[in-house]
Amino acid sequence: CNTILCLDFQTRLYAAQAARKLEATEHVSFQPQEVTKLPSGLVIASLENYSPVSKIGVFVKAGCRHESHDNVGVTHILRLASNLTTKGASAFKICRGIEAVGGHLSVTSTRENMAYSVDCLRDDVDTVMEYLINVTTAQEFRPWEVSALTPNVRRDVDDAADTFPQRLVELLHQAAYKNALSNSLYCPEFMVGHIQSEHLHQFVQNNFTSARMALVGLGVEHSVLKQVGEQFLNIRSGAGASGGQAQYRGGEMRQQARGSMVHCAVVSESVAAGSPDALAFSVLQHVLGAAPHIKRGSNTTNKLVQGINKATSLPFEASAFNSSYSDSGLFGVSTVCQGAAAGDVIRAAVAQVKAVADGDVTAADLTRAKTQLKSQQLMSLETSEGFLEALGSQALASGAYLSTDAAAKNIDNVSLTDVANAAKMFVSGKKTMASVGNLGSTPFVDEL
């Protein structure tokens, strides 16, 4: 079914491009990003790029950090329930209606937000917008439909448990925080099959308010989105429920697993997204080494790889870990290696951060890291999905959007001292460690 939808969408796109092909003499005035905050608190953000394809999203401050002890796992079920029957349309009508115009509906979530998005030909915006509004504001959550989601929930939980990198990230957050950000993106095993319709209704009631939403669009006029927001997304007033301030604690979680490999991460608390020091940690990440920029590349220019190569001859992967949230953040190192080499690899990785804190970083290292960070940010905006995510996240967090020129200028302003201070915060901070795999030779956090 997904393949048919994709082919249908591509066929319609090519036809639309041919039909809309501009004459050489025709001039198009491209519009900048526009952001408006309505009296209800709803944020409207758009970019009219005159693409034949429109992409529209509703972003909500309703990530898993907002779950309580009573409904932990509810956001996982809420993601899967996006195409269930609503007050305005049956599940079949939603599926058939979007399929008929070659569109696509998707739902993603992070620890902070949930994002409902649809893409379609711009001539069909009114049609898919109706379904988008239905799934975000008029949910019914019929008990028998919610119960039918249990096999899919269990499959997702099992898949996440079998994926070491994902399991490592979940363990890391569980060890690092006492509340809020410690919640998993997946429903815990003991709650599978126990999230009921009432849990979903209560969560939506508490979190899906106008002041916690942003309506974002690409390839659509700002005035159209504003009209839709004023008419259909003025649903409930108030700030809604809050997941509370994240409380960092530090600690360790280890999970033995079959195989010869060890996945490990060692972090300290960093700073919140949007704070003055957040960019220093992003630049530090690229000084040490982010993920390879070339498929199957060895990242020989980054400091983590150079340092670990001196400690072991066994194969490994290493990168700096950097994750920022609205009120906290985590920074450190992440490694993958043979179990026998775990101690040498992890200690060598941590030692490289200490070296940067002591000033072992040159102007050339800083320039390279800044260039890589700017390239990463620009390339993430090349796809409509990446641009919509950036526009929606920033609009929801701050009610504004930072242009690429302004973002690049801020990166250029990061100094060697800023990077060294960020590394010192890791060195002096209370550590959190998570590890998965063959842990026989893996040191404990108090041994590092």
C-alpha cells in the first residue's frame, strides 16, 4: 500500500511539475519565512517556496517527557493511533481520502514534541488539511480500535530492544534523569496492552492546547495557514499540563547482551537548547568527531579516532554525543567496539575530551569543526522533512525562526575558549554511563 501511494504521488508530482512549468520570462518573487503568534498562543509559521508539493505539520509540546507515572507509554500509542476514527471521519475515510490525492500522513515524536505532517500536491491542500485537523483535534479513541493496536506496540518495543544504539540512548536517559526526560520513547513492557482510551483522552486534553501548538507549512500561503489556525486550532486555552523541570542525577545502567560487541556512552549534563553556550557544545562535538560525513568513512580527522587509534588496534567506532532539550542537555562520548577492547576505547575517548579542556585544540581544528557544523545544518534543510522539522521546532520553542545566515554568524562567533569551557563542564560534571553488550571487560563509571 505504501509503495502504491509513493508511486502515485511521484506520478502526480511529475504531472504537476509539467503543468506548472514556468515560462522563462515569468518572474517569481520568493517569500521569506513568516511566523505569527495568535492571541490563543498558537504559532503559525510558513515558507511559500512555490513548490508543486505542499507539506503541512502540526507540532505539539506533547513528547514523552510529559507522561506521568500513571500513563507512561501513552505517547507511543498516540503515535500509532493517528489514523484511527475521529469525530469527523472514519479510519477508512482518512486512509482512502489521503490515498485518493496521492498524499501521505505521518506522525513522529521526540522527548519534547509530537509532529503530525501531511504532504500532497498544492492543489489538494484543502482536502488533506481537513484530515490533518481531524487527527489532531477531533480524536475519538474508540476502545476496540485502541486495543487492536497492542500487537503493533509490542512489535515496536521488541524491535527497539533488539537495536543496540536505540536501547543505549534509552538507558542513558533513564540513568541520567530522575523524571521527565527519563521517560522512554517506547511503551514500557509492563504497560503494553494497559493503555486505554481514557489515558489517551486525558493526555490529549492536558497537552493538546492552542498555546502548545504550532501550525507549519511549506509551499502554502501564510494567510491560508493563519485562517485555518484561527478557525480550527483554537481548541483549548491555557498552557496545559507540564512534565516538570528535568532533574539530572547521573548514574549508570548496564545491560548484558549476546554477541561480541559493546555499545557505550559516557556523558555529563550540558546546557539547554537555545542557551548562549549551546553552540559551544555543538562545535565541540565536531572538534571531537560527530558521525562520519562519508558513508563507511573512518573519520580520521577527528580527535576521538586519532586518540583511540593509539590505544587499540582492534576496530571501533567513536563519536561525540550531544543532545539538547528545553531545560537540560547531555554531552559526552559514544563508542562501539569489541568487548575485549572496551576499557581501552572508553578511557581513550574520555581522555580526548580532557585534552580539549586542557587546551589541546588548534585554530585549524576550530575552523574545521565550524565548517562541518554549518554544513550539517544547511544539508539538514535541503529536504522538506528537515526544513519542516527545523521550522516547527523553533516556532514551537521560541515563536520565531533563526535564518541560516544568522545561525552561521552565531557559529562563527564561538571561540576556542568557549569550546574549552564546554569540555571542562564535561570533565568536572557528574558522569552518566550506559552500556549494552558483552560487558565482561567494560569498566564501571567510577573507574573512569
